[in-house]
Amino acid sequence: MYAAAAGTVVKSGPATGFGEWIVLDHQINGQKISTVYGHMYADGLLVKIGDVVTAGQHIANVGSNGQATGPHLHFEVWVGGRLTGGKAVDPVPWIGTGTQAADVSDVSTPAPPADSEPAGQSNAQWLPQLMPSPPSGRQNTLTPTKDQMDNVKTIVGVGKGMSVPPRGWVIAVATAIQESSLHNTDQGDAAGPDSRGLFQQRDSWGPLSERMDPAGASGLFYRALEKVPGWQSLPLTVAAQTVQRSAFPDYYAKWEQAAVNLVLAAIGVAPISGQGGGGLDTSCIGVDNVNGPAGGSDIGNKVAAAAQRWIGTPYIWAGGDAHGPTAGDGSGHGVVGFDCSGLALYAWAQVGVTLEHRATLQYNVGQKVRAARPGAARRPGVLPQRG
């Protein structure tokens, strides 16, 4: 492998999917350009970070490391820098012709930045990195348009370029689905008129030009995510909410499986099925004795009984009101049901208590009490003793 142009080595070593890779930064026609070389073995790297190389210099030997089925060079060209939120462009004009044939002023046709993985690669090999545990709650599905899929590839590609672990790609894609439906939105939302782009980032995030550039917005998201302590071990919706500070913090979770499948599609791996999607989830009911509550106050018994009446009802995001199950946000395609806060809203409405349809608001309005002592009897509607 030979350097496409004179430049400086900014990456030389392991990279997810690439095995080992090299990234060179160049200054060409007054612009920052990165060229990327992938799938080498460690002993095939002939340059290190900080080295200055010349055009045509032998920098590496071809390998078949990482997600590859045979020896080849994975080659990318990025205008604006691979590690600094640039845009991938068609690398074909650069191959075998040097810098003279590459028109770096034309970035209107971005190339997919994600590394294409070989057909037949098992998604089981990726799942521990993408989704360490099954998603919570009923999962929505998404069949992407070309525009949406292009944005997924950009999000994944930027994540790879920044050496963000694959779990981060899923969190970013799920967040973008919820915030913008994976469209580069040039308008505000309920959070504010200044919200823009794939992640509906506000003015405080950075310049509008960066927020409206899918690669730039992805870089902003990843940099914020990496500042969250222990983000890789957090539930997806918690990690996303810590970054986004949304008015609807629970809404990210329903897109986890869809995000995993979109990431798999971006890297050329078959999708998964059945990981929480479509399965009945009654975990939010929280009543151990499904045959009916015993003991407790009259009000508590009525609330628990009202909730138990609906065991077996589908889990539908935003589903449920004071009168019973509803279609919620429409994710069930006409099926009615409850989400957790919707069931609580309904159950308490049966005894004349009005609650908002959101778990955090329900928590904030309630009276905080100490947990029951170990071994103490727990009965519906009975508050633990304060002593």
C-alpha cells in the first residue's frame, strides 16, 4: 500500500472492523483531506502516528485482517478529515492517479463511510458489542428509505473513525431515529426553535453548519456521549437521555432493536429478530400475586385490582388513558395497550387520582417514602413505616 498524497499519519493501529488501519491527513488545495487504508495485519504497518510521509511512499502491506474474506485494501477519502467530522467522497478518482485527478471541491456525492462487511458475517458475532442485553419494552421497527440509510452509514462511519465502540453506534442511531426519524431536519421541535439536524441539537451544541452536517452532528453526539461516565454499561435510553436531555427520556428505548438492525445493515451483516420485538412485556405491572391482592388498604386493593385486570394486554408506547388501553403513538399499527406510566395513570384514575402520562412526572408528584424493612410484609396500598 502506498500513500495517495503527502501527509501526516494520525492513526496507525487497531480499528473496529478494519483489523489494523492507517489514516493520513493531507493539506490539498487549501483543504484538509484524510485518506484511510484498512485490513492490514499489525506486522504490515510500516508507519506510526506522527510520521510524515510522501506521495507514493510504501506505508503498509495488504492484509485480510478484521471483517474481511480475503486480502484487499479498504480505501476511503474524507474532505474535512476522517477524525474531525468530515464527509466521505467517492475515492475512485484517487486510485492510481494521485492527487491531480481528485477534485476535492466537489463533495456533493458522499460515499458510504461505513466499512462494508462480507456477506455471511454472523450477526451473533456482533450482538455482544451492539446489544449486550435484550432491549426493554416493546420494540418498534423501521424500514429505512435511501436517505435514512445514508444517514445511518454516516453515523456508523463517523463512530468508526472516532474509534467509538459499536455500542455507541447503536445509541447514536436510536437517538437519531427518535429525534429526527433519521432525516436531516432543518426546523425546530418542541424543545426549541433552534433544534436542528439528525439529533435536533440546539445552538449550544455548536455552529448551525456543523449541526446540519450529518457527519458533524454525529461527531458532536459521540463527543458528548464519551463524556458520560460508564456509558457503555448504561441502558440505551439512559445514555441517550444523559446526552440529549429530552423532554421524553423513555422514548429512546423502543428503537434499540431497529438501531441494531440498521447498524448491521450499514456494515453488511444480516439483521436480527425477536430480541424483545413484538413480545408481550408485562413487567411494568409489578404485582406479584396475579390472582388478586390480599390485605392492604381499600384504595390500594382497588388500584392493584384495576392494574391486574389488564395483564396480558400488549405493551404500546404512550398507550393508555384514564378509561383503558389506547393505540398510543401508533407503533402497534392499530393495536391498543398500555405503557408503564399509562397503566399507572389508568389504575389510579379508578380511585379518583389524576396522574400525568409520564413516569418521571408521576414520580415527582408522589410522596417519597422509605422502603419496607427486610422481611416486612408488603401489602397493596400500605405505606412503609417511617420509623
